Amino acid sequence: MGLFGKLNKDDLLEKAKKAASSVTDAAKSATDNVKASMEQKKAEKEAHEAEMQAKAAARKDEILNTLLSNQNAGPLFGDVDSAALLRFTKDFYDRLLMPANSVSLSKISMYPYIDGKDLEKIKKTLENFDEAETPILAIKAENKQLILISDKSLYFALALEEDPKYFAKGKVSLAEISEITFRTGEEFSDIICDGFTLASFKNTKTVTEDFISLTNYFACIKNKDFEITDEEVDALIKEKIGAKIAGELKKYMVYDDELFVYFAWGLDSLAAKDYIVCTNKQIIVMDREGFGATSNIKQFYYEDITSASTEQNSNSNDLTGYLIDTAITAATKTCDLYFSVAGAKTKIKTLYKVEAERIVAIYHQFRKMAKDAASKPQVIVQQQTGDDPLEMLKKLSSMKDMGIITEEEFEKKKADLLAKL
């Protein structure tokens, strides 16, 4: 008799059906549980999203209502002419904000450098941006937060504390804002509009330095102090780079009236910081090697440089490698800087493009000044009968100081006058 001889075939079939049904029920139950869990998570996500959107809208309304209800003394930039404001903004960024302050670290962008992909990102963040307006100042912060000031409006995209993926976004006319100030605390730094705290950003070295720069920028506009002197730039650069590096560079500055007018950190060394500095007389390049143990100093006086240019950097000899390198440097906004001196071409590797272009602009500025000074007609001072030799000596000394006559001409005339005493 077989193993299943005593079992009824119908009983076996029934048991098989029950087993299959049990498996099916278990699978269905598991599927239902997963589906229920997913629906619950979806409902919770939708509820959270609705809650955050409501809070973002409430925060936006709070900001706008407060700014609109504040008593203000006039528009943010007062009666400053638009053209003058734009000129000063560019000058401030070029001469005070950029020097010795890596553009990769600063979170501030200013006119006219808010363009290209940066402007497209801003437009994407601020859906209501009016393209007829001119961007003047952009302040970025953690969690993709942004404050943009144009010539007509203030835009904001501020992350919620409860969930930084959600933003309060809005726009207010500059006619409704009379003053923007900056306050640095122990943990957070605040942007304040007419006494109202518009935003609080977590403190970092970058935020602290940026807020100092912004305070200076708005103070200059408020006081209509649009003149930036070389002495002011020199003092600020020395403060940024520190006494040690300033003293190191001073060894190569031979003129009594030589001032720092620009400073940029190089990007080519992982072992030490290379740097390039422009004075009102020359360009100095510090190229460090061996973890800073040795230094190669290059000096280029403006009158000796015949050309200066920037190029996308690449180490590849083949076309494909060159195109890849060019794409990478374009994305990172870096380039190489070239000087031609006495027929030889000198390359300074890997600067930020905006920094390299600034150095080229400074070269052209001081090169032109050197040419203009060299082309001035020499003034020959003749002794007039009856003139007091001492008075004439004072006049000659003043003319030498102003560059009207040369040192050699001064010494010759001085000898003639002293002989008359």
C-alpha cells in the first residue's frame, strides 16, 4: 500500500487549498500593511508640507507687513544717482571687498559681477525677480538662503527654522526701507531693516568678515563717501593679510610712496599659500615650494610689462583633454595669468577668473600712468634776475616732489642757486 493510500484524495486537495489560501492571505496582509504604511507616510508628508507652506507664507507676510508698516525716512539709497551708485558698487567690490578675500569664500556678490549662471540661479530661487531691475548686491547664506538688493527692490528667500527645505520668499520696494544694518552676536549675525531683524545667519569667519564689508559699504553710501583712496586700500589689505606677510612683501618694495592696491591668494599649491600682490609700482609674485620652506619671488614693474592676459588653464596636449580641462576651469571660474616681459612670457597658474581679470585691469591702469608721466614735457626752470635764491630753491623742491622736474635737474639747479648765496 502506498504512503498516501489511506488518505482520501479530496482531503489532500482541501489541505493544499487551505495552505495556499493561508500563504495568499499572509501576502495580502503584508501588502495591505505596506500600502497602509505608505499611505500614512504620504498623508504625514502632505500634512507636513501643508504646514510648512503655511508657516512660510506666514513668515513672508510677517516680514512684508513689518517692513511696510515701519516709519522710514526715505528710500534705501536716498537720492544717490543710479549711475554713481553702480560705479561705487563696482569700485567697492574691486578695491575693498575682493583683495585678499578669496571669492570662493565670500558669500557676497556685487554689480556688475552678478551675471551668467549666478544670475540664472538667483532667478530660479526668486521666481518673482523683475528682469528690468539691475542686481546690485547678493548675500548668500547656509541652506541656500539668499537676499538680493536691486536698484528698486529687496528680495528674500529665507529658510524656515522648522525645516530648511522650505522658504519664505518675498519682495519689497526699496522705497519702504530707509536703512539696512548688520549685527554680529555670539552664535548668529543679523541683517536688520529699519530695526526689524530680517534674517539671522549662523556665525562663521566668512559671515563675520562679509558683514564688516557690508557695514562699510552702506555707511559709505549713507555718507555719500564714494572716494576710495589707495591709502585706504593699502591699510585694508595689510589688515587682511597680517603683519607677517605684509612685512615679507615690504622687503621688495623700494619706493617710499609704494602702496598695496591688490592682493590675491593663488590656488596652485596644496602645501602652502602662494600669492600675488599689486602695488602702485609693480606686481610681486610669491611662488612657494617644498611646503613653504623655499620661496621664488618674481617682480614685474609696470613699465617693463609689455602685455598681460588671461587664459583657461589646461595641462593636456590633445584636443579632448584640453576641452575637458577648459570645461572644468570654466565651471570653477579659474584661469591662468600671463605677463610678457622683455620678450619672455611668464605664466602664473590658476587664479580665480575675476581676480586675474582685476590684476590685468590694474596693470593697464598703472602702465598708462607710467606712460603718461614719461611723455610729459620736461620743464626747464631758468633763474630770473632779482629772485631770492632760497625762495627759488623751495619752488624747485616742490616741483621735484610733484614730478615736474627730475632729481637730476633739481640737483643741478640747486647747485647753481647755492653758488649764488
